[in-house]
Amino acid sequence: MRTARFEPDAEWEYALAQPDCPCHLLLVAEDSEGIVGWCRVFPVDGRAGEATLGIGLLPTHRNRGLGTAMVRQALEWARQAGYKRVSLVTRSDNGRAIHVFRRCGFERAATAGEDSLEMICDLADWGAMDKGGSS
């Protein structure tokens, strides 16, 4: 999946170079045409038990439940891997993504910048939500 905005940072470089490391997760969604989305969980340096989540889907594959399924799978993996909290940053005007993240257990944490919103999922409370989410 190509995007003009993606520049691998140190976390991505490490994850791609160490695919068997149990500290991170990389999910890829594909159809007969190729890769249509990704979801990743990376540990937060210096903060034990904390991780970040990122996701991207091609516009043609949104609103089909794929993003929700990937986020839930990633959160379940993070919980089983021993993470206590997962955070993410999204655009504050991305209502569709914010809705999905809330259904998956994320709550607004802070404004991360002029156009960004930080959201947090406390995995201690997540087990009750992992099958159906909340509205």
C-alpha cells in the first residue's frame, strides 16, 4: 500500500527488520488486488506496559468492518502480550476513525496538536468490550 505521507521512523525500521520480535505486531489486510490495509502495535520506549497503535486502510475498503476487526485483533494481541495501555493519535476531524476507535474501547485523552487527537485504551477494562464494543 503506497502513501505519500509514510516515512519509516526508528520503530518501523526495527519492526520491519525484526519480524519475529514478540514486542510488536504488524497486521496486513489484503484482497485479490493486493494490500488494502495495515495495523500495527509498537511498544512505547521507556514506558513499560504501554504501546501505540496505528492503522491505515485504502478508501475503497473503509466502512466494511475491516478496520474495526483489525483494531480489535491488535488490542487483543496487546492485552495477551502484557500491555496495559494502548494509545493512538488521529486527526481531530476524522470522525469515522474516531467512531471506530471509541467502539473498540478508546477514549479521548488530549489534543495532540492543532489538528490531532490522542486517544487511550485501558486494556484492564477492555476485556468486557472486546467482543462487541460500546456505541
